[in-house]
Amino acid sequence: MCIDYALFTVLNDHAGGNRAAASRFPKIPIYGGDDRVQNVTKLVSRGEVLHFGPLTVKCLLDPEESSGHVIYVVKNELDKKCEHAFVGDAFSIAGFGNFPESHKKHVYKILTQDIGKLSDNTEIYCGQESAIRNLNIAKTIEPTNPLIQKKLAWALGQRDKNDPTVPSYFYEEKKYNPFLRLSVPEVQRYFGTNSAQD
């Protein structure tokens, strides 16, 4: 087995294997958003691009604004049909990430300047299987959106088959994820505002 590189996030449930990986493969770099990542050897920053053979990996999010979370957007130069965004807990199907240390202006920046700039054909791989919970919340926020009902029925079917709901495509998320629909009047009414930034 040959491992050349490893990319991880701050949270132990995502990066908990770093210590064992670093012990077994001491020459591999371990990338992360801040020094809380176990065994991190290389810190990344917003907009940094890493190259691994035919793969390019763009690092999104400013770790200072996102509690150390980094989104890694991977493109394969040999197959340019889609990108793959490994978002950890920074984003989830029909929901948003967990940023307890971030101010709402940072969250809005993350939504509009980082996640919001993903191409429609980006496959999103999140770190939590929370689609059903999030879709039920989305249904409460925007009860007249039939695409939420459709995605929820699909997610329940996936659960019944013991299959994952991950990944999703970004173009789908824009149709039912309330955090990507902050300019929709029904969503604004739910949150008691008439501004996407509030």
C-alpha cells in the first residue's frame, strides 16, 4: 500500500486516525486548517491550491473564520466533468455546518464566497449523515417547496435500504437547502427578516 498524502480537518471524528497514520507512514504530510488537527505537518490557507499528480485540490474557507474547517475541492485534470468537494462538517445535505466560534458575518461570507461559488456539478461529500433531519427542518422553513418533499422521500428510501445520502450535487442543494435560499421570501419570512445577510 502506498500513501502519498493525507488531508484532514480539525474534528476528532474526522481526524482521529491521524496519529496512527503518521506513525505507520511517517513521511506523509498531513494537511489541516489549524494546529488543532492531530499530527498536522502542513497548514493550508484560503485559496491555496495543492497538486497531486492529475489532481488539483483547492482549499476553501479561512480557518480563522471557520473554526479550523477547510473545504477541499478536488478536480481531476483527466476527467473534468465534475468537481468533488470534501466539506467535513462545514456543510451538510440540506443544512449548514457547525461553526460555534464564527460570527454570523463570517457564516454569510462562507455561504456566499466559498460554498456559494462551487460549480453546479460539484459533488458534495459531507462528514455527517444528517440529510433526513435537515430536510425535515427545511420542510418547516419552506413548506411549499415540493423539491424538499421529493428529496426527503428519496432520503428515507436510502435509509430503508441502508444506503447513504452522500454525496449530493450543488445544483440540487440550491433547490432545497434553506441556507442557500436566503434570498427566497418564504425563507426570509421564516427567519423574520427581509435580508439574506441577516
